[in-house]
Amino acid sequence: QVQLVESGGGLVQPGGSLRLSCAVSGIPDYFAIGWFRQAPGKEREGLSCISGKDGGLYYAGSVKGRFTMSRDNARNTVYLQMVNLKSEDTAVYYCATDHRGTCTREPDYWGQGTQVTVSS
């Protein structure tokens, strides 16, 4: 079955860096996979996605240049490297995948989330 398990969240100071990991299983290469976050009182926000259709890598404008998504197929892990963290980056971060392979729809499988807190 499809499983996604995030890790690597924690407390960091503004300007700091953090790398999130998502261990994946049961996910063929044609599934899209991406990172999302949700802050209290805010809508869920898509951050980055790798398309299963064409392999395209996409970033939200709010994090482009600061966050980098990568995938290590040998280790069945995807990463989100975050640098220059800001207080507004505080959120629960999720990895998710979609069997249709697109980055334009709400994913149908989600991890449990990992908390990232950037102190002021």
C-alpha cells in the first residue's frame, strides 16, 4: 500500500535551515509527489511538486529560491531542503502523492505531517 512518512521537522531560528525527509513506499514513478504545508488559520499551500507525467519540478513563488525539493530513488526518499527560514514558514509540512501523476490536483495520499516551527 501507499505510505508516506515525513520526518525532520523541529524548532529553528529565523535564518536557519532544515531538511525534511519523506520516506515513501508503494509509489510508482508515474505518481506525482510533492510537499505542502498548512499554518494555523491558513489554507493548505502547495510548495513543490515533481510531476509523474513529465518529471517537471515546480515550486510555489513563496518558497522558490529558498526551498529545494529532491528525490533519492535509491533510498525511496524525497527531501525538502529549506534555507533562510522565516517565521511565516511555521506550519505542519506534509508530503503527498497523486496516482494520476499530475501536480495540478489535490493529492489522494498524504503523510501524517511534521511540525516546523521558526522562532521569532
